[in-house]
Amino acid sequence: MTDNVPLAKQLKKDVDAFLDTLRVGPDGTSSHNVGRGCICWLCGHVGIPKNVDKCSKGQKAAGICGMCEEDAQTNFVRLEQPQAPGEAARYIPWMQVKSRATEAEIAAAGALEK
């Protein structure tokens, strides 16, 4: 037994957050990071790597985990959308919440609209 339960729980938490982002869609009150996802086998985090600017497709840089900041055991993830036979593969970029507007900011923006 490798006692990887905490890592599996972290992975599930991050994947659930990604799926919620896809399910809910843009709400006008939050901004997102979008790019190539990376999984860290040391802490279980999956998300946008800390060095995202060096991790575009084709570059050889290892992803630096956005949570524990390690790059020793990371892999990039590729999310493939289901396709009909004969169709070319379509990929979905990783998305995660960068920031959310506060209730006060939303109220202030609403007041400006009146």
C-alpha cells in the first residue's frame, strides 16, 4: 500500500472544480486561467502549472506544480472530447478560477448600470 489516498482526494477535488467550471460556464463575476493542465504526483494537484508561460505545446519545460511548486514528478494532461468515428480529435484546455468578484464589487457594478 502506498498511502496515496490524500493525493487521490486532491486530484478528485481539482477535477470536480474543473468539471463545475465547464458545467456552469462564464458567470460574469469570475475570471479563469486557461491552458495546458499539469498533474503533480507528489501532492495530487492538477491544474495550470506555475510556469504556464514556459509550458505551451511543444516546449520541453517540466510543469511546476501550482500547489507544492515541485517539478520532480509532473505530467501534462490532455483532455480529449469524445468524437464520432473518423472525426479528428478535439481537445479541451484546462480551466480554473483565477479570481471571483466580491458581493460588494458586484453591487457596485450593478449600481453603475442604473
